[in-house]
Amino acid sequence: MMRSRWIAPLLIAAMTLFGIIAWPALPAQIESHWGISGEADGSLGRTAAVLMLPLLTLSLWAVMTYAPRLDPRRENFEIFGPTYQLIVNAVIAALAGIHVAIIANGLGWSVPVARVVIVAVSLELAVIGNELGRIRPNWFAGIRTPWTLSDDEVWRRTHRVGGRLFAASGLLSALLGLFAPFMVVFIVMIVSVVGSALGLAGYSYLLWRRRQDDLPSAAPGQR
């Protein structure tokens, strides 16, 4: 686990270095945003394009690294520490890949940035889904509904189902992202993720409601 902690900061350093090295050869404006059609519809100055995403990624990494220390149930992070670190690394890796694709495209390389974004985010989602069932109750990571946070068993069962849903959604979107029309991939991804999230919220409520009926005399903290 200690070695894996270095992966995210090394990725941030690498994406920053790549942008700095490329800076002199970049044009004044770089395509930086793509619409649901897959066509570029926004740009940034080269300095902003080189620095903005690394700085945002660094900030996100800092939050994900230090926020668990403020969690009232931070002792649970010790139990699933390697899993949480893998999730952090997956998020940072996706952002690093997107940054490299944007800069490479600015250099004139033939990079389908919109597809890179979809595939990177989809694979990130698949990794998170695969690990979701190992996450223990906490206030910062996972499927946090009022019902999962109030009952550890509801948390466990919701994350077990949610992990399968998100992993399947991520793999499907990543596969489609390689060849299907971009708008189709985008719609499939959004619908599957939003649908899974809403379904899991309802599922966690139904589990909680059933346990309330089955355990009427349980202590409030165990319901």
C-alpha cells in the first residue's frame, strides 16, 4: 500500500512535466472542450491548457488523500485502505490520460480526445465498481444515502449490488467508446450511470425499510 501511495503524485508530476515540455511547441489556443457530438467546441490559451488540469488534479488528490482524516468513522479507512488508494489512483490516472491527450492534440498529433475522455472515465468507473463492495461505511467515499449511512448491513448489500452495476456500466461504455458514434456512447454512459445511481438509492431505502420491519427492537445505531 505504501508504494501505491506514490502512483498518484507521480502521475500528476508526469502530466505536468509533459505539458511544460510541450508548451513552446503549442499554438496560442488549444482545443479543450468537446460537445456531445464529439466535436471540439471550446479552447484555452496554451498556458491555461498546460496548467489548469494538473492543478485541478493536484487539488482533487489532496482532498481525496486528507479528507478521510476528518471522517467520524476514519478507522474504517484502515480496513479498506488499499482499496481506497486504488480508487484514488484510478481517478488520477484518468485525469492524467485526458490531459496528455489534450496536449498531444494541441501538438498536432492525431488523438481522438473525445473518445479518450469517454474511455478513460469509463475505465475509471469500471475500476471503482469492481472495488466498491470492499468499501466500509464512511462519510466520504461510496454510495452515501441516508439509509446506507444509518445501517452497516444496508451499506454492505447496496455496495455489493452497486459495484456490479457500475463495473458493467463502465466496461460497456469503454467498449462502445472505441467504435460507436460518440453521441450514442455519451447517452449510454449517462443513462446507465444516472439510472444505476437512482436505482441504488431506491434499493438502499427498500433494504432499510425491510430491516426496520424485521428488527423493531434493535438499537437505533444498529438499524
